[in-house]
Amino acid sequence: MTLILYTHDVKNSLLSKVLIIDDDDTFFNVLKPRLDKRGVFLIRARDGEEGIRRARIEEPELIITDIVMPRLNGFDLIKALKQSSITRDRKYIILSDYGEKRFVENYEFLNSLGICKYLIKSNYTPIEIVNEVIETLKS
């Protein structure tokens, strides 16, 4: 029998589950190792419909979604998830290249969908995005 011990910094670890829904692999691949080190298990879906299925099965604490995706955009995805008792009370972050001012600065609209943060990918480094995720999970 082999015994494997896994150690990590418990003080800085959250042990949380986060779903990222994005048709581009880049941010998942960049964020996963950084979030793993912080005790965050990152799950992936590549489009809105897969995101709904994964969210209902995995029940993540936080859902990060792009806006422009195949099969279902990020806003419609969140609206659909808000209708389910399983995912209604989850935290949501928009992480997108789509930064149209009428969405980014429309706090009433974002709040109505339960969106905690709207991050424009090009405005943040991977470390800053990780910090935003950790801060949202702690809130």
C-alpha cells in the first residue's frame, strides 16, 4: 500500500470549487495552476449549455463566465442559472473581452443578475484575476 500525503498552506487555502465557462482555453489554462495553489478547484465548461449542466452537477461556489460564447451567451446563462434552486444563490463574475460601457457601468443591471464583478480580461493580469476570485469567494 502506498500512502500519499498532500500538504498545503491551510491558512491561505480556501478549498473552494469554481466553474469557469469560456470557449477560449487560455484563461482556464493560466488560472488553474494559480488557483490550485490557493485551494481552489477550477472546473471548465466551453459554452453556455455545457456551463448550465456543469453548474447543476458540480454545484460550485462561484461561476465565472465569458459573455460571447457559442450556444448561449453569458448573460442568458446567468439568467437560466438564477432560475434553478441549485444555482440561484451562487456568486457570479463576468470575465470577458467584451467591455461595452452600457454593461460594465450598469450596476443596476449587473446587480439584478447577481453579478459580483465584471472584469475585462485585457485590464487584469492573471495574478490580479486570481486575487479577484479569492476576494469574491471570501465575501
